[in-house]
Amino acid sequence: MRRLKLVLCSFALVAGLTFLGPQDASAKKKNETTTTDVEVATEDGSTEATTEATTEATTEATTEETTEKATKLTFKYRVKTADGYTKYSKTGKIAGSETGANLTAIDMYMASPLEGELLFATYTDANGWTEYGTHSSYTAGEGEIAAIKMYLTEELKKKYDIYYCVHITNGGWLDWTKNGVIAGTKDLNQKINAIKVSLVEKGKKAPGDTKTASLTADRITYRACRRSKTFMGYVKSGKTAGKDNVSITAVTMKLADTRIDGKISYRLAKENGEFDDWVAAGKNAGKEKDSTRYSKMQIKLEGALAEVYDIYYRVKIDNYGWQGWAKNGETAGQDGLEYSIVAYQAKFMRKNSDKSAKLSTAHAYIKSNQETYVIKVNKTLNCVTVYLDNKPIKAFVCSAGKATPTGTFYTPYKGRWQHMIHDVWAQWATQISGNYLFHSVPYNEPNNRALRTSSYNKLGSTASAGCVRLCAHDAKWIYDNCKLKTKVIIYTNSKTPGPLGKPKPIRIPANQTWDPTDPTVTKKK
């Protein structure tokens, strides 16, 4: 008797758990006639079915010999919901209901003369992906299926592609995909309530469109425009848009297909300035090839998107670094550091997600009068460094004096114009302790055009009677941004000026009697 080899495979997937059960021919059968259903997708996407009768002779099975017979491939599948299993569907047909309950299990049956298996796995938002073909049990409450993936092996893989697509509860049919690629959604609170699976001969066209087979929460892309240049390319969720040391002058964001109603909008603001108007996805906030610098950003979601997700984002500030994460329209950036945004990141996070709790939100927005500033003065090398939460954020060149005290102090007083010893005046004075203050370079009178030029050109060297002299801009920054009782540490170090280095001092002509950094000076025509 001629022997024909038969591979019979039955697969059951219950709430994401797979079962593989080969079916062997019985050891002993009487003569009988059987039928085999055959249905395979053709090139035009339709299916063809035949029924073929076969006769099996009575055979005495031994350990050395069994009779197996199948001349055509048989493939069908069904799904399980809260209402139980559906009837089996043939290749390319719907299993489940577009308006029905969500799937909790999938069962597939295949018989083929070819070697190989069909393996598949499912995804639930609660438990993630199951393993391929390793389980057969079902535990109630493991979750409703949100995504699937499947593939063929061995000879089956060489002869066929396995195509599949899903219908999601609020988004309709997604497109077809094949051979292990994900179909469905991840972390979108969208479940599968119907599927279609189709075996297609290798090289033949797909049963339908293959553009969008899956949706994920991170389907946001965005880009940045560097100062005076054109836009850089789009980056994916969580990646960095921008470049160190180059200010951002515009941003654009796009929201890919999530099948959830809603929109995203965003806007920018200059330091200490009002925010520009909100713009919608695909529009530019800011301008290309511009020189405007921005220091603040806001992003928000609307509609059903905002009910399911939070949008998190953070910015990187020049000479400061990454700040904490802001979310849902909060301000990310700074007022007071006088540096601009050079990069940003954004990502969707499921509401109440454990992952969001791991994102640091400390100092997402830094503003004037932060209570955690610390000012350190290296009196040896005449450099001031400002810290925020133990992180250096600004450096000033200064002129200390031999009498400048060392130690730790807390600022007790401020004065806009301060009368000093030797009958001189100083702007934006902040007392350190006793007669020692931060202040501008001296003036002959309380007039910003009466600057002592020779003293100004000594900035960066030891030149004061004990105070810490600064240019007008830097003295004003401490006056405006550091509250009373700000901690001040004065120390000596002849090797390192500070972690940010020592800025280069500005020199002015001998006949110039105003500070070029003074924002209150009106330049004469």
C-alpha cells in the first residue's frame, strides 16, 4: 500500500494562550469514506472550495506502520466571547461580530499534507503578549484581546502567506498584515471584536489594503526648527527633537491614526512673555528661518484622547539641561534663567499608568524667586556660580576683594540703588552679610550714565573693598530672581573657577560711562 503523509494540526488560543494538538490516524479502522474541505485564497482575494472523497482500506497498524491520508489543505477558525464560541469561519471570512462582544479566545484548525505549523499569540493591555503555542488553559479575567500576530513554519511558510486583520470596538476594520506582524492595538483601550484570516499562496497579492494594521499610543511624531535654519526631521514618541546649543524657533507635531476622536495642540512663549496662540496638529508654532528664542512650551489633548491619555513633555534649556516632565497643558520651560529651549521630548501615557509615576516632574517649569537657589562665590578666581537643586545653572564673572568674607550666609536685604563707602553708588544691591553685598560696578551718582569705567574694566580680577561686584545684568538677575534668605557660600579655590567655568568679562572704552549690559540704559543717538 502506498503511504501518504498527513500533518493535522489544531490550534486553540484562549485569552491569549495557544494550544497545539496534532491528530494522528487511529491505529485500526474499517473501510470508510471521508470528505476533506479545501479552501485557499486565490490571487483576486476570493476563495475556492472543493470536497474530495477518499477511501481508506482496513490496515493493521503496527509500531512500524500507520496509514495517514490528506490530499488538500483544510483551514478554519472561530472566536470566543462572553457569549461562547462562534461557528467556524472559512479563510477570509469574518469570525466574530463588528457590533458584538470583545474576543477572549481564538481557535484555529488546519490539516495539511505539508510539514509545518501555524502559531499565534495575543495581546491584552493588562497582561501583554502570550507565548507562541505553549499553553492551552484559560483563566477567567485574563483580559480581552487587543492585538494578535501569527505565522507559518517549514513547508507551509514556503508555500503560503498567512494574512489577518481585525475589527476594533471603536475604530472599525484595520488593514491586513501577514507573517508575524502585529494586528490590533496596544494601550489604546481598544479591543478586537472580529477577525479575518486568509491563507494566500506565496507571492500572490494581499486580500486588501495593508497600510495600517496596528495602532499604538505612541503614534505621535514631532520636529524642531533650529535658530535661523530650516526644520529638522520628524522624530518618534519619546525621542529628542532639537540640537544642543542651538535655540528652537519653531515646532510641529503630528498625531498618527489612533482611531480615537480628539486632537492635539501646542504653543510656545518667549521668556517672561505671553504665549503665542494655540496651533493644531501639522501646523507650525513659531517660525522657520527665524531668530526668535523661546523658553516655554505647552501641549494639550482634547476630546476622547484626553479622557484616555495624558500627554507628557519636557524641554532642554541651554546651559541648564533637561527639566522635569510637564503634562496636559502645563508649562514646561523657564522664566528667569535667560536661556532658551534647545530640545524637547513628548509622549503619550495611559491615564493612571504605573509608567507615568516613574517620570520626574521636578522643576518642569522654573520661574523667578525659586526658593532653592544657592549662590557660590569663588573669591580667588572671581567667579560666581548659581545652583538650582544642587545643579549649576548660571555663571557670572565678578570682582571680589581681599576683605570678602568666606563662609555661608543668607541674604537679608535688597536695595535698587545703594549708597556705598567712598561716596559711590551701586545698582541692584543684595546684601550678603554686614557691609558686604552683591551689586553692580560703582557709579559716581545714582545715574546709570555715571559708571566708573576703570572699575568696570577690572571685572574678573580682585578689585573691591569686600563686596562682590557684577555687571548690571548679573546684579539685576540676583536681585530679581533670588529671594531674601537665599543661601550664599563664599570660598577660595585657585584651580577651578566653578563647574560652568568663568565667563569672559566685557571691556568698554575709557570714555564710555554706561554699562552695556544694563537693560535700563537708553542708548543715545
